[in-house]
Amino acid sequence: MEFPWDFRIEEASLNLINTKYSVLLLLVIFLTSSISARCMPEEKSYKHYVEKSTFSSTKKENLKTIAKLKKHLKCYPDKKVFFKLAVIYEFQKKYYLAGLAYKKAGKNDEYNRIQQIIIQKKNTGGEFFLKLAKDKSEKLYKQYKTKKAFSTAFLIIGPIAFATGLSLFIHDEAGGTNSITAQYVLMLGGLTMISGGAMLNAHAEKDRLFSNAYRSLHENNFSEPGLTPTEFLASSGNKNLILKHISSKHFACGLAMAAIAWPIIGFGIYSYFDTANYRIEKDDGEDPSSSLMNIEPIINFLLYFFVQSAVFVPAISSLIIGARMMARSSKWENFTNEPTLLTLKSISPMINPITKTYGISMGFSF
């Protein structure tokens, strides 16, 4: 066969090296974007977010205004801006959030007035709030069961598949004859399943804890007028400690995924050249009378290259997802249990390390 296999192997090795550097570049970009938060200079931020924000009678426009004010407040906790935020929340009848904003603005009289409104509103019932909490709890619990089932299956089947493929690989290297495809499909597929199982297990645990939190709201007949259960758990400071609690496990799962990516890449590279050598030996036994104009060898090589390159997709995905999980968990470790207006990524029950139960300052447990 006339097509220069040696040239193809050299070209392939360069492509693989470029792939490794691309993975590292993507890893740096994702870690940087996950950890760092940029702030404009205060004067520029005020002009861009605060001066351009307007109070409106429409919900859509007010939501845009709230988002702008929050972006400024994340960097610069200006009491005047908190007061603007409080007025909008009160107009929206989100009294809990309005109270927090008035307190941040130093308007204690307004804060006390809002507390009286909240007491009056709670006495009128909160059936819709409780229904939302129950529905959310049930939905998350179903997601937990599904993810946990797949995670368990992957973490059982994955190691078995990898061990089987590795046994075939070792036997083949020792002089045996086994299918190259079977060896690498089992090894790479097994490692990919282990990585996927670790990711699903981490997310399943997160869903379980939040399902318990929503169920606790419903079972304890707790409601907050003007808010959904999700808004309340986030803004009240009742979300951060769940995330803080699972941050170490989340980090471990992310680290495992990132670590598994490298054996996948290693076996992928080895399989690339192993298969190429197999093709060379096979082609040496064929009739080399085909002309240079015959494009079938080229098509076969391109198809081979495409299939082999697909091996690196799960490796790159595992590396990136694992890195993001580690960056996210590092951020969760620094969360506090204080109520917040600036993000929907914060919940904080107090964990009893002996009973592993949660005692929430608002009067419920889960």
C-alpha cells in the first residue's frame, strides 16, 4: 500500500500533543472563570448599574433593575443602593427580602415595619408556598433516586469492565491473541463509567439534602409571604451550609474525575499507536498493487483517525467537569450562614456532627 503510514503516525503524535495542551488550556480557563470575580471601579460600576437602573411598575423591568443593583452591591455594599433594592422588593411584596435590604441600608424603622407586615401576612396562610415546597422536594427526591441508581450501576460495572479489558491487554502483551477493540473499549469504557458514576454520586447527594430541606419546610408548615421556597432557602442563608457540608465530598469526586481523565488519555494514546501498528502489519500482507490515485486507504485512515480521536472526548469532559467541581467546592467551603440578598447560591442550617441532622435557626430541621 502506497500511503505513507510513518508520516501518518508522526502527524497523529503531533495532534495528540496539541490535544493535551488544549486540555490544559481549557482547564486553566474554566478554573479561572469559576474562582475569580471581576469588579469594575466603583464610580464606573455605579454609573453602569445604579444610575441606569429605574423603578418600574412592570415585573420584568424590575427584575432587570434588581439584577443590576445586585451586581454593584456584590462589589460595593452601598447603603443607598440597598435602600433602592428594598423599595423594589417591597413593591413586589417580597417582604422578607425587603426587610433584609432595609436592614443592610441601616433603615431600622423600615425593617421593623416590614417585620410587622410579615407577621400579618403569615397569619393569612401560605398554602401555595407549602405546595411548592412539597413539589420541589418530591422532584429532587426522584432525581436523587435516578442518579443514585445509575451511579451505583456505573461504579459496579465500570471497574469490572476495566479489569476485564486490562486482563486482555496484559495477556495480549504477554504473547496472547485478543481483540484490540475489545481491550480498549473495555478499559476506556470502564474508566469513563467510573468517572460518570463519581459525578452522578456527588449530584445525587446534593439533590437528597435539598429534597430534605424542602420537605422540612412543608412538614413544619413554614411559609414566607411573597417568596418561593427556593428564594427563601437561598436568601435566608439556609442553603450555604448544605453546600459547605458537601464541599469536601464534591471536591473528592471532582479530583477523582480529573485523575481518571489521565489514564484515559494514556490508554487512548497507546491504543492509537497500537492500532496503527496493527494496521501496518495487516497492510504489509496485502497486495500493494493499488495506485496512488486510489483514495480508499485515505478514507479508511480518516475514518480510523476520527474514531480513535473520539476516545479523548470523555477524557477531556472528565477533566473539565472534575476541575469545575473542585473549583466550585473550594468556593462552597467559604460560605457563611448569614442571610444574603446578592445570590441564589447560599443555604445554611447548622450541622450537628454527631446526629448529622440540621437545626435551622428559622425553626425547622431536616
